[in-house]
Amino acid sequence: MGCCFSDVRGGQEAVGGTQQRPIGGVGVGGGGGNNGGHNDAVDLFFRARGQHALFSQIELSLSASKLRDRDIMSKSDPMAVVYLRKGDGMLEELGRTEVILNSLDPAWIEKISLAYHFETVQHLVFHVYDVDTKYHKVPVKTLKLKDQEFLGEASCVLSEIVTKQSRSLTLSLHNKNLQVGVRNLGTLTVRAEESVASRTAVEIIFRCSQLGNKDMFSKSDPFLRISRVVESGGSLPICKTEVINNNLNPSWRPLCLSMQQFGSKENPLVIECFDFDTSGNHALIGKLQKSMADLEKLHKGRNGANFTLPSSHHGHEKVLKSQLFVDQFCEKQQHSFLDYISSGFELSFMVAVDFTASNGNPRNPDSLHYIDPSGRYNSYQQAIMEVGEVIQFYDSDRRFTAWGFGGRTYDGTVSHCFNLNGSPDGYEVEGVEGIMAAYAGALHNVSMAGPTLFGQVINRAAQIAGKSLSYNHSKYYVLLIITDGVLTDEQETVDALVRASDLPLSILIVGVGGADFTQMEKLDADHGIRLESSTGRIATRDIVQFVPMREVHRGGISAAQALLEELPGQFLTYMRARDIKPRNPTPP
Amino acid sequence: MANARNRSLEVTIISGEDLRINGRPIKNNAFVTVKAESRCSPSSHESTKPDARGDSYPYWDEKLHVELPAGSPYVVVEAHRRSSSAGDKLVGMAWIPVSDFVGDYTPENHLHFLSYRLRDAKGLRNGIINISVRVVTSSHKGASSCSSPLPPPVLESRMPVDREKHGGTVTGVPVWFPNQWKS
């Protein structure tokens, strides 16, 4: 069934350095559109080493007003502490502000940094304390909070702050026990700012001269691999160029690297030039170490930097004649995902639930659709909650589309796209609770049937996404398909996916139960093989992400979260390719 | 009927993938022609410049204008290779249904990014072509079923990038990104 030959052409493509073209990928024009710099292999590589490759760094600024006065002779001396509430309820301190003397309306200067993770719901808890006079000269970090006067607590979710246009939220302070009727404790205002690094990107054109010849009967087939030096001493690859065949003086297509990838302009980067070999054993032609700032200097001075090769003698490096040139170095600001979101762009959530007979009778505790009276979620409910809970903050009206497929509805016919709420004309429900209620209701009214077909659901979603383009370009649709089984008509699904591939739509598929999902993995075209319809049309971009629910992910994230991680990248690729900018943007 | 109008299309030929002749990847000088398939007398066709540098994965990023008469069901895209010794050889063609970019729920002037499988003269699969299509103007169909010959469309193509200035490389700026280099 599988091919014995590895995907040589796929292996020759550029990875990691985004190009804002929707199709033709990066470098040598191959492979399904580079997904905003995302590549599953690269991401897994980083995560396995405890690093998240792409995320936004956020800084929180706090201020408060009308704080309670605890001191007798003067006003309170307030300080704020910020925590992250973890899954088990424990609070993890993220940072604290400085102490401001004698004020009930403090505006703290010290900011608290944290990473914004789109795929999780980040619960923030704020505590405000009045710091006693005897601790005023002591570094804030060493203060024992139980010795201080507690002034009030507030909490919110990070997404609530970053999705607002003002990027700030004002919360009422309350007691830890949330007692009703306690007098006013004042308010706390939290402002979130994305660090400049989130928006900075550099577009570089590399060229080499006089590369060594590693091939026997022809010239080398060179490509560059760029790695970032990390504190532990090693280096992590961040991107590679495409392979240029048979050329000792190659010039590669432009590489676009975001500051999140290379760290900072001073961070040393290792640039290695290899000769591509189909066996995977690429011969090192030469390497050098330069920071982005060094590369900028090379560009300005139109100078070349010499490659070196580690020598077998005495650990010295041999300096080669081969040189690296930077023909273009362009630093630019790109709008980040949060720039779009806070300017009014929205994610519209749609969910489709599998009602085929293979799930089993819902009344049977073995069924994938069994609703446990103890309240424990089944796989379907879990997937709906995990994805819905995150996305709901990005949809202002919280009206979600909910469908079922493969079930026999009230009129006795099997439908491959019916409204989950049982209504004949409205497919929308309110909030994630609305989806859960419609799902539970449908289990009573719809009988399991079959076969497993996605085509209709995908076509309907595509229709909605396409129609929305007549009104605005600021809605991006996310369709979550939860299924237990193997597709009956793969070509029908592929045809629907290809037709939908040029629309503002991403499709997340979660596989529940123990079936063999190999076929689903083919739809998730991460190997560079673009989906082809029966009419000869090829998918414009890879809009499908698939994950089996039972798959364990490193770093403690769930399967659904793994799906969500890709979304900001897919959203940005779509918007940037069409030069759609955030509304009324502040200059980046 | 969606196709009851005469339309002007702006077709950007972006790139090609894995183009071969007789099973071997082509070396260079691939170019593409576009025309509307019409029942009437042959409509004029537009072509890109040959990509001298790119091998079997050529890159053009060239905008061409195509007049699409009412009732025309397909836009035909052909990839060829120009060789001074052997003349032009057909690499493959793709027949693009007009319904892929007209009347598919998207607004009339929406920019569509499309890709198609090329098939050679024997009908065998031969690479992929990546294009974008946008309907620029449309006017209602005239009385006759076959539109009268339109004035020859202006051949519009971009000037190739000066190799010396940019160090021998295409800068890869997509045509629809006019503000790419603003810092």
C-alpha cells in the first residue's frame, strides 16, 4: 500500500521560513502551502526539548482604583501579585508589581510577562496587598505575602483581555471567599501588550560562492540550515532553505523568519551548508556562526563571510574559500494574530457530530455516546468542551453552528448534515452549553445509522464561509468534526476539502474510539502531498488537521489542544496571503 | 445561468511543480499560455515569459488578461517548454471549469487561488500548475449567442527583475503585495 520510495522532492523543500504565498509553498514552489511557518516535525522537535517554538509574549500592566484604606495614619501601600490557576486549582505565581507608597489609586510600572497560548484557557488570578511599612526597603520578591494585608482578589481569562480592542479589562475586587454584601473593595484594571518580538520579522536572501564539490559526477546540491544557539549549549534548527541542484554558487529564495524563531538580533545563529543526498546523509560543506545583527552588517557592507569546517587536527577549524552573502536583509513588522483579533476579527465555531451506528447504542454504557449520569464526559463531550471553551472567547456573539451526520432523523430518513438542535431551519445554538444541550437532546431524537460521510458537512461549512466573504473579510471559520470511524467515501470528502481549500476555513478532525485512523491521516496533508479532487483540481492549502483523541501529547496538552495550536498559523497564512490587514491598525 | 455574462479575467500564473517531458524533469524555459475555451472562432491566447532559471519547478508570477465570453465553460491553461533547438514542446494542460471561480458562493470579484493537475498530450498526469483568478469586470450578454470578436486584449506582463541589481535572484514579491517592502 505504501510507497517504497521516500518523498525526495518533499525532503528538498524549504522548511520553517515562511513565504506569504498561499500556494507554491516556500522555496522551490512545492508542497501544500507552508502553514505560517508551522511544521509538525519542527514543532514536535521543539516541544520534545521543552520549548514552544511559536508563541506570543505578553506583558501585563496593572492599575487599581478606590482601594480599601487599611492604614491608620496614611493610605495603603499597595502591591499586586499575578497568578496562573492551573488545572488542579493550584495557583502558580507569575510575578508581582512594585510597592507604591500611600495611594488608593495605584498605577504600577512593573510589568508581568507571560506567554500567550491560544490553545489553552489561561485563568489569571490577581491579589492586591497592602505592604507594611517595615517591609518597604525590602526587595519585592522576598516579601512573604501572608505577612501583608490582603486588599482584594480578581480573576479573568487571558483571552478576555487580548480580544478586546482596548486590550484592557477592569475587574471588581472581592474577598477571597466571594462574600456577598461586603463593601466595595475597588477595581483592578489589567492591560495586555504584546512584545515587539511578536511582530518583528526579517526577510533575507542568502547566496553562496565557491562552495566545495561533494558530488562525484556533478556539482553539489546545496541547501542551508539555520539553527539557534540555546542556553544549554546546543543548537535548535529553526529553518532550512530549498535545495538548489547542481550549483556551487547558489542563490536561494527569500526566507522570512519571525523574531520568535530566532530570539533576538544578538542571539547567535549557526548556519550550515549541506550537500543534499537522497539517502538523507547530507554532507556538510561548511558552517559559520553569525547573529541577525551580524548578517545585517554583512548585507550593508556587501561582504561575504567565510565558511569553516571542523578539522580533524587538534580541534582547529579549517577556514574555507566558500563564502556566504546576504543579498537582501529586510526587517519588517507583521501584524500578529492578536492584532487581528483585537481589531475585530473573529473565529466562528462549527461542530459536526458522528451519529453512525458504529458508535453503539447511546443507552449502552459501552457506547461512545453514553452520557454518564455521574457527569463524567464521554469523548464527544470532551472534544466539544476542549475546543469550544477556547474558541468561544474569539466569537463575539457566541452563536455556534452545530450539526450531526449519519443519523436517522424524525422524518425517518438518514441525513448527512442535520441541525443538532432538531430545528428545521436554524443551525445555531448559544454558547458551548448550547452545543452540549443540543447534543444530549439529539441522542434522544436521532437514531444511529450510517455510513460515515463528511462531504455534506464540509460543503455546508464551505458555503457559509464563502457567503460571508460578501459581507466582510474578518470572519474565519473553524469546523470541528468528531467521528469514531472510517470514511466510507474518501473521494467525496477529498473533493469537498479541495473545493473548500481556498476559503477562510480550517477543519479540525478528532477521532474517538479505537478505530484505525490511517485513512484520516492522509487527509491531513502534512507530508507535502496536496489533496487532488476527481476533477483534477488540487487543494490550495492544507486546511485539515487530524488527531486521534487517544493520542498522548508531550507537554501535558490534550489532543484537542494539539489541534488548536495550528489555528493562529492557518489564520495568519490566509490573511497575509490576501494582504488582509487588521482594521484601523496601530502601526506595528 | 452563472455564465450568462462576458467577463474579463485577471489570471496570475504563479508557479509550476514537477513538470516533465517524456518522464524527465524539464531543465528550464517553461512558459504558460491561457485562453478561454469557446465555441466560437479561436479566441486569442496570452502567454507568460519563459522562466529561464527555474527547472521543473518554474516560477513566473505574471498577470495575464483573459476575456471570457458568455457561455464559455472552461479556461484552458497550457504549460510548454521553449527550446531554441527543438521549438516549443507541450508539457501539459489543465481545463479549469469556470464554475470553480464563478458562482460558487463567493463574491464576483473575489481573488481565487487555484491549483490544477496538468495532463500531457496522452492524458497522463504531469505536474501541477498554481494560478490565481479574479473577475475584473463583467457585462451582460449581448443578443447573439456568440459574442462578436472583442478587440485584442493588451498583453500585460511584469518586467523581469534585473538580475544584476538583485544578485541573480527573483525577489519573490507576490504581485498582490504592493507594500511588502515597507519597513
